[in-house]
Amino acid sequence: MIIWLAFLACAAVIMMAGPVLTRQADAIANASGLSRSWVGLILLATATSLPELLTGLSSVTLADAPNIAVGDVLGSCIFNLLLIAVLDLLSRDQSLFGTIDRSHILTATLGLILIGTVGALLIVARGALDFRIAHVSIYSPFLVILYFVAVRASFRHQGHAGGVVSEPQPDARLGPAILRYAGAALVICLAGALLPFIGVALAEAMGWKTSFVGTLFVAAATSLPELVVMLAALRLRAVDMATANLLGSNLFDVLILAIDDFAYTRGALLADASPAHAGSAFAATIMSGIVIIGILDQPRARFFGVIGWISILLVAVYVLSAYSIFLLGQ
């Protein structure tokens, strides 16, 4: 009972800090002239992924739980893509995929490539192909390079589309917005740092596998900022900011895996983690592909006037992925 209360307390703190983060990110966009899509892709995606970063670092250094670290990152990726279905469900007037900017196709495609690479490495980066420099897998620097290439490509694409910078609002103040943004991000960090310990205790108390707990419970908790930010952005009618945050978080999550590997001194993180996590990675690539199809096709039909077939597919893949990690995880 105490473990569940601690889990819910961390989740509540993250949920309270999320709306503050969104409002200040929007204020930064207004004061600086940056587009909402770019702010969502970089500022919000980075800040809302801080719990995954702190959870991963705590998991591999203090809790000695590599499966929690990898499961949290990949579980967060599929949970973020599930939230796109939730965003579509909440967009009552019309389908989300008919309204968001097509520039998100590039971000989703880059996420598909990065996460697919992680899935492949979880299978092949062991045994004879487990190459390391000291304790660090040689594949981790490759993931870091891929991340920065992806961010630069997104920036250039939005720049060509005229979507990165506009005229700042004269009455908007940048300094206070940055300070409040940093304060909310710090609160989210502190709550996220406690989650791996709670996750390990929860797995032991319930008799569950740590890979399943990391992928489902810890990932859902560390993705609460994305959920809260998404809802706050929806109230601001900033659906592009919400979408960019969710897709951008998946890019940053891959960078987190590389950082976790540098911090994991017992070996190479992807080699020591359960290969069952590859199922989560491949589920995320499938879901990213479904999102890309939705943005390209822009389907208008909605079942019972509530949800589109793209979102139903996203939910189905998420459920199948969670069930498979429960059966096959360690």
C-alpha cells in the first residue's frame, strides 16, 4: 500500500508541474518569436522527458535495474504515441490528423528510424557483436549522433517552411518565463528521480517482472508530463505544440538511452537489458508509421463521431505490446 501511495505521490507532483511548464513554454514562444511547433519539439520535449532521464540514471547507477531504465524509455515512446490517439479523441470538432501541420511527418519518420535502430541493437548488440570502449557500447555514440542529426534536420525543415521564427510579441517578457520554465522542469526532475526505486519495490511486492513494470507503470508515470502538457496545449488550441512535444520526446528518449549507457558501469546497457524490450521498440516504430500514414492520408471518418481508425490502430498496437512484454520480459 505504501509503495502505491509513493508511486501516486510522484505522479501527482509531475502532473501539477506540467501545466506550469506548458504555459511558460508558450510564453517563451511568444516572447522569442519561436514557433509553437519548434518550442514543442525542443523545449517541451526536453523538459517533459527529464523524468525519463533522471529515472534512467537512477536505475543504472543506484538501483542497478537496467531493465527499468530501458523499459522506461521504450515504454515512454509507445505511451507518447498512444497519447496521440488520446489527443485525437479529445479533438471533438474534427480529426487531429486533418488539422496538424505536415512538418510533423519528418519528426515522426526520424523517430521511427532512431527507435527502430534501438530495437535492432537490443537483438544484435550482444555476444560476438557486443563491441565496447571500456564499459560503453560503441553503438551509444552512434545514437547520440543520430539524435543531433534528427534535430538539425527538423530545424532546417521547419526553417524552409517558414515555421521556426516569427515576430516576437512586444509585451511578452522572456526572462521571467525562462525562470518559471526552469523551476517547473526542476520539480519534474526531482519527482522522476524517485520512480526507479518505487518501480523495483513495486515489482518485488507484486511479483511482476522489472521489464514489465518499467515499460508499463514507470513509463506511464514518467510520461505524465507529456499527458499534462498535451491537455494544457489543447486548452490553448496549440495542437501542433502538443504533437511536436509527443514526437520530439521520442527523439530525446533515444538520446537518454545513450546517456544511460555511459552511466551504466557494470557493462553495456543494451547488452544487459532483456531482448524482449525489442518488442516495445518495434511496436513504437509501427505506431510511428501509423501516425505518418494518418498525417499523409488525413482521414476524416470517425467511428461514432468520436475516434478515427488511425487512433484505434495505435491503441491496438499499444495493448499488444504491453501484453507481449508481460509474457516475455525478465
